[in-house]
Amino acid sequence: MFETRDIPTPDHLDEAFAAVVALRRLSGRLERSAVDHALEQGWTWNQIGQALGLTAQAAHKRLSPTRRAPLTATKAV
């Protein structure tokens, strides 16, 4: 998917942190898209949670289309 030679080094911290932020945003969009498609296909929250390494309750709380926060409000870990 990507080449490790393209990963910013610690010598370029601004680039490294920008890459981290971009990856977090991309992973959030990918996760939401996968959840939305899974729900459309009839997956249960238990199945979604298992696929993501979460409990059904945690997956629903964080990713339910009616409950989730906007992507711009995603908190850093």
C-alpha cells in the first residue's frame, strides 16, 4: 500500500506529524464507510465490534451514524 521510504523521518517532525494527522483522518473515514456499508448489509453491532476489536456497545456508541461526532471533532489519542 505504501513504501516505507516515503515515511517522514524524525528529522522532519513537521512532516511526520502532518502525516499522522492525515492518516488519522483517513482511517476515520475508512472506518465510518466500512461501518455504514456493514449496516446496509445487515451486520449486527456485535459483528462490527468483533471485526474492530471492540464490544458491540463500544462500537455502537462510537460509530452509530446517529451518535457519532463529526470527523473534524475527532480527538487525538
